[in-house]
Amino acid sequence: MPDRRRADARRNYTRILLVAEEEVAAHGVDASLEQIARTAGVGSATVRRHFPTRRALLEAVSRERIEALRVRAHDLAGEGDSRNALLEWLSDVVAYCVSARGLAAALAYDDAGSDPAHENTCSAALEEAAGPLLRRAVQDGAVAAGLTVADLIMLIVGIVLATEHCPDPAARADRLFRLAVAGLSPQS
């Protein structure tokens, strides 16, 4: 689909997105929209025209990582052990969320329900990508029936948000993820 925006609007969008990526990397979800506008050399109304909500901005900033996770899920879909394939993908999601400040918040669900104007496109893309991995693992009896990709994403978001201020958030998030996967029962 051709981009019908004016050339200056396309340039503004690109500039805002580049600045937003840097600001979100530096400040996470609390990146200042006003600072993004100043650094991009546009007015705050221009930022809001392109990104009407903070979530829209975070989703745009996260788009490339979401696409990489989508491709990774597809690549793992043919792996022999369905449980390991699913867990490897989920571990990748945890690692991406820890390394890309703002990605966990972009994946967080809100109370928008079925309102398409508030649809979480990042989570929707990951749900679609991971669906085959989860279905195969359930079908193989490798994970509990009744789990949804949305459940797993919410678990990951909770872990990442809970550990983002730890001295080593990646190690802490990975440890909590592995605890969640193993459960609290002693290993036999």
C-alpha cells in the first residue's frame, strides 16, 4: 500500500521515530514526548498526530523487534521438541523485553477490550506468531491445556517490569522466568 502522506510528514515521522527509539532506550516508557518533539525539531502536536498515544509510540519503536520475534517463532515451529521450542521462544521474548526498554510496556494489555482503536498490535502479532508453537506443545502434552499466548505474554511482561530496576535485570528476569516454567515443586 503506497504511503499517501506528504513528503514532509514522512520525514517528520521518520525523524520522530528515530529520536523516540533513542529516548525510549535511555528512559524507557517514561521518555518525554515533549523532549522527543524538541529533539526531532517538531512540535508536540506533530508527535501526537503521528502517535496519538504513548502506546502507539512504543509499538512503533518496538516494531522491528516484534518482527524479529515473529520470524523466530516461525523458525522454531519446525523444531523437534515442541516444549523446548516454545520455551526457547519465550526466553527470547524475555531477553528482548529486558534489552529493549519499553517493549514490555508495549506488550502490556490494557482494559480497552475489543475496541479496535486501542488494539495492542505488538501483542496481537506475537499471539499470532506463537500460536502454532503453543498449539503444538499442548497437542504433544508438553504444556498444560488451557494456556494462551496472552497468558504467557502477560507472565513475561510482569517478570520484566518487576525486574527492570534490579542491578542485573537480564539475569533476574531469566531466573524468574525459569522459576515460573519449573514451578515451585522440587525437582525429582
